[in-house]
Amino acid sequence: MAGINQRTEALLRRLVRREAAGGIRKLLARTRPEDLAAAMEMLTWAEQRRLIGLIDDMDYAATVLANVSDEFARQFFENAEEGLVVELLERMEPDDATDIVENLPDHLRDRVLNQLESEDADVRDLLEWPSDSAGGIMSPLAFKMRQTATCGEAIASLQRQHEELEAVHYVYCVDGEERLVGVTSLRSLLTHAPDTPLVALMTREVIQVGPRTDQEEVARFVARYDLLAVPVVDRNGRILGIITVDDVLDVIEDEAAEDMMLMAGMSEGPSQGAFQQSLRRAGWLMATLVGGILMAEIIGIYEATLATVAVLAGFIPVIMGMGGNVGIQSATVAVRGLATGHVQLGGGFRFVFQEAQVGILLGLLFATLLGTYGGVRFGIEIGAAVAMSVCLSIAAASAIGGAIPVLLSRMGADPAIATGPFVTTSVDILAVLIYFNVARAMLGL
Amino acid sequence: MAGINQRTEALLRRLVRREAAGGIRKLLARTRPEDLAAAMEMLTWAEQRRLIGLIDDMDYAATVLANVSDEFARQFFENAEEGLVVELLERMEPDDATDIVENLPDHLRDRVLNQLESEDADVRDLLEWPSDSAGGIMSPLAFKMRQTATCGEAIASLQRQHEELEAVHYVYCVDGEERLVGVTSLRSLLTHAPDTPLVALMTREVIQVGPRTDQEEVARFVARYDLLAVPVVDRNGRILGIITVDDVLDVIEDEAAEDMMLMAGMSEGPSQGAFQQSLRRAGWLMATLVGGILMAEIIGIYEATLATVAVLAGFIPVIMGMGGNVGIQSATVAVRGLATGHVQLGGGFRFVFQEAQVGILLGLLFATLLGTYGGVRFGIEIGAAVAMSVCLSIAAASAIGGAIPVLLSRMGADPAIATGPFVTTSVDILAVLIYFNVARAMLGL
């Protein structure tokens, strides 16, 4: 019911192509900036830039640019005039502005930082922390009150500050040395008498993170405790900023995308343009190539066997394919389980054991099917050899696919890399070795 | 800094194994229920049940059970006494209780629903909607006020209702016929004079969803507009409930998991036990098997070629593997792009075109590498045939991998199914066909 609909998107595209400035302005007047940002994704760079140029309201333009993809934002700001960059950044929330400044080319970043007004010292502070840590995604605008202040005073302070603080989720209570000692909700300010001191109603055990806490862990806390925001505190217990749940939503989406890309063997990085896209993917494919050449060498060892029973070559793909796919399935279950906490490192052994059981069941099932086909088509001996090979390959693939992510995770690596060409290639090699050795033994070659 | 740490988890496990009731109770006293729910994932069913049995505080137990995995919750409630089930459900938020009731076996569900007190008529209402729609994930507890009411009246009402309403994110303003006409924040109640009518400060354009809106779309709205909650309204504009951002976090995590599982060719369903796990995975593997048998038949056609130049068999895996992995990469980029809106159906052609370009670049790169290996190892003719084949396979795989998800999505299917055995198998068959035909033509066989 909300959102820009398909028809509006098509209209926008037509208007931009026709350079119908009047029509575009009329359309923009009834479009939310967030919707415009989403609709812009399907325009070309040139069209996007032309569209932004038609926006007169700088606050509207800033909101649009805070919501477009990182790639477009970088493209846009790199090519924009310095004055415009500064003006737009000043209209953004500090955490959004920081994301953009981070991606600017070095020379432009320094110049822009110097021009940002003193109130935007925030942006400079935020740049200190790694971009995937709590410090890198926090906003410096937390609503703090002394614990000795009363509810009435907190409400009065909120009324005074309402221009500065965009959204207030909680009231953070600090002691005389600015250390975080408690938290309470806006609602509790309303449900207590105005002269109640905050210390009397605050919750003392505040869920908090440090500035270097990984953003994925921050997301896990916010999700687990159903928080609207979590404070980031330094070693001395002072609040550096807050991370709000909308930022956590972005983190969860980004991390899911990253896991998916890693699983398909792609590294992160700029993705505009075919050449850069190719670079991102070439690394893992190189591993596949090396694995493949190794496999060619291994199959070469069995050249004599193949020359004798050429029909054996036909089963190489299905035995590799079954093993590879089972391995990917087990690895995916493991990666997802580790990410959500359903597979614990401590219980890793139990998980690998279950995957092995699954592998044996699947192995028996597909051994029967493939063996029947092989036996009917090429004789009972071929059928038996193929059945035995596929059963062993699947069982091994399942155990390996389940074990590698758990092992990687124990070693402190990201388990998602396990399901790409890494698991597939090692399972493939194993499957081919099993196949030829079983075939030679059973066929007496 | 928050959260149950590894050492506490290990301690908990030891205490449960030793059935040290006293120690467990002491540990529970300083553990948040959400942390306990997470820590429980690594215990066996029996241990989990024993642990729940040791919790005396029913509210604590209800919170733990609202936070454990769906599987454990189902296992637990299926085997629990009816009286206990009802008591625990009554202590949960209606949306959490609904999730659990939904998963109960039919006979138990009806008996439990009849015993839930009248105030939990809510649960019965929520069960009407599909579990992955807005109606299925909403909570019926929205804070509503007449638009003619004043800020002071709203605050007074909030103070009266504070037992019932767990978390209040927004004040929803309704007209005389209970239709949603505006929304405002708790904070604006504080920053306006108590006699200001809500109608004077409310925002009239309320982002809202219908009860049948897909949960994924709800999540997209909440993320796009940075909302803390979104109201669910019926055809007549009356509020049925609200969906809060913490529920949206769960939706995003579930949907990412679902996409990942689909991409690995696994269907959803109960996942406890090796037999059920095997069933979930067998469907897609069946497709791999059929594809593999087809491939065996195709390779069989070229048996004479293979018998003449047995070394050709050695390159089957690497040519299939390169094609398959490139296809998966393109499909993953497409699936992710479609999910986040970065690849638009309207711009689908442009995306497939770019994937084809990426494929050609990667094809040229790996043709050079594999051709050099083949040439040095087995002579220039083999090298040339292999190089040409890998180049064509990669280019085709990239275009196909990019196109299939876009096509599926246009047909209204979930594009994630494209990257499993489906893309791999079709790309594999194509790669083998390309390989043998190129080899025969170039080697003059």
C-alpha cells in the first residue's frame, strides 16, 4: 500500500529519458525521498545524475542520497562540486554522512572534512572506527541525562533538544563523571510523577557494546533482546553514541548478502562495470581451475582404465555432481547454523555426526537409483561399481561439507567461504579418487 | 559485553549434565531469559526439557520458550501437559503465542485455544491470517487515540494502559469510525502543550500495510522508511494490529536463511533428525541425478572420440566445474540483486547483458590459462580445443546464470531456486556438449 508502485517507476523513467523537467518536479512533489532512491536503481548513471539535479529542495536531495546504493553515492559525490558535497553532507545524519565521506577519494575526503562545520566534528570522530564495527555504524546523538535529574527535567530537556535529536529511543542515565549507569524509556518518563528522580526508575543493567564490537555481534544483541537502540561506550563507561535498530536492519541485510556472495566464491568490492565484476570473481575461479587441473592429472593416472572401459568416463559428471551438491547442502546448513547460533562450536561434533548420517541415507538412496540405471544400461558390474562409488562419495561429501565450516569457524575464519569452490573442489577430487579406485577394484582392471 | 559468554555456556552444560539443580537455579538467577534460550541450542532435547523444568518463575520460562527455535518450541509443547501449555501461552505476547499455537498438532491446538482466556481471543484472531503475511506476524496491541483527543489525554491514557501495552512506538490517531487517519510519536506528545489536539500535530500520510501483505514486503517498508512499527489495517481503514521492528528483524533473518537454503537446493520443513533432513535434500538431488544420467548418455555418444583420445576425459571435470561455478556466481548476483531491488525486472536485460560481458572476460582469462596447461602437457591441438571450450562454456554459463533468476522472477517464481542444482545441471550439460563438439571439430575426429 505504501511505496512507489511499478507504474510510477515506469513514468519516472519515461520522464527522465524525455528530460521533462516540469513533469519530474510534479512527480517528485508526491514521492517520498526513500521511494525515489529505490526507483533510481534502474536508471543509468547519467539519468540518475540528471534526476538529482532537478531536485530543488536540498534536504530532500540529501535524504535521497543517504538512501541510494553505496556505489551510486560514491559515483555521485566523486563527480559533484565540493560546495555541493559539503552542503548535502551537512543535511544528513552524522552516521549517513560518515558512510559517504568514508568512500570519497582521499584528496576530496580531506578537503570536505575541513569544510564541514564544527558541529560535524562528529563525522571526523566517527571515521576513527573501522566501518564494520559498532563505532563505525553508531550515531553520536544519544539522549543523556544525569541520574539525579527528575522525570520533569528530562522531559524539559527533551523539549529543548528536539531539533537536534532526530529520534529518541531511550533515556540514558549517567553519573557525575558522565559514565552510563542506567537506562529508561520515554514512556516511563510519562508514567511517573515529574519529581521522580531518574535513578529511581532506571534499569541498571544496560545492554551495551564497545566501539570495536563487530557489527554482526551488535546486530545479534539488538535482535536477541528486541532493542530499539544499543549504546556504544568507551573503556571508562562513557557513551560515545548509539546504534539504532534501523542501522541494525541494514547490517543484517548486508551481512546476509556478504555470506551469500562468499558462498558463491565472490569477494566484496565495487561492482560497477564488467571488468571489476570479473576481478571480484576470478580469485575463487582460480581455485576451481587449479582443482580442475589436479583432477585432469588424477584422471590421467587412470587413462589405461578409461581406454579399456570408455563408458566409465560418462559417470564422472554424475558422481562429481552428486558429491558436490550434497557437500554444498551440508556446508550451507552449517554456515547458516553457525550464523544464527543454531550450530554451536561446542556442539560441532554432534552436528558433523548428524550430517554424516544424512549422507549415508542419501548415499544409499542414490546408489540404488544410479546403480539400477548403470546395471540396466551397461551391465551389472558397471552398475555395482557406480552404486558403490556414489554412495561413498555422498557420505564423504556430507561429512566434509558439514565439518569444514565448523573447523574454519573454530580457527576464527568466516565459515561462509567454505561453501564456494573450496568445498566443491575438494569434494570433487575425493569423489573422482573414490570412483576410479572402486571401479578398478570391482572390475578387476 | 552483554550476552551469555562461552564460559557460562560451558558451565550451564556441565550443570545440566550433572543434574545439579541448585547450581542451575543460581546460574539462572543471573542469566537473561534470551541468553538462556540461545545457550539451550547446544543441549539435547532431554537436557533442554530438564532445564526448563528447573525454572520456577513462569514468566521467565515463557520468555525463554518464546525465544527458542521453532523446532524446540514445538517439541516441548507437544510433550507438555495441557495446563502448563495454556499457562505459558497466557504469559507470552499474543504474536509469540500465535507462532507456537500454529505449530501445535491439530487436536492439541483446538483444546488449548478453547482454554485460553477470553483476553487471548487475540491469538484466535491472529491465527486467521497466513503465517508469512502481515496478519500472521502482527501484534494486536496498538496504542490508538481519537484524533480529537488532546496530548494530555493521550498521556493519561498511556499511563492507564501501561500494564497491557508492552512497548509503545507510535500513537495511532483514529476518526469517529475507528479508521486510521494519522500517526504521531510519543515524543511529540511531550513537546506540545497538553491541550493541543492530536489532529493538529499528527502526520496524515501513514505508511501502512494490509493483513495479507507478504512479510518480506512489510520488512522492506520498515527498512526503507526506518520505522519502529507499521500498522496493519483492514479494507475499511481500521487498525487490526501493529508489526514492530523486532518482528521485522526476525523476518529478514528468516528470509535470508530461506534464500540460502533454496539456493543450495533444500526445501523448508522440520529439520530435526537425519531422516527428515535427508528428505528435505533429496528432491533437488534427484534433479542432479537426472541431469547426471543425461550427461552420461551424452558422453556415451562421444564414446568413440574418448576411446581414440582418452586424455579428453580428464578435462571433463574442469570444464564443467568452471562453467558451473561461473553460473552460480551470476545467479547469486541476480538473486541478491532482485531481493534487494538492485536488479529491477524492467532493467533485467541490461543486467543479463553485463553478466554476459563478465562471462566473456572471465572466459578469455581462463581459456588462456587452461589452454597453456593443456598445450604444454598434451600438445597444442588439445590445448586449443580445451581453451576454446572453456571460453564458450564460461560465457554461456554467465549469461544463463544471470538470465534464469530474472526469468523466474518475471514468471512470479522465487528466483532463489535458480542457483541450486537447476542452474548447475543445465550449465554442466551445455558445457559438455560444447566441449565434445569443439574437440571433435578441432581435432578432426
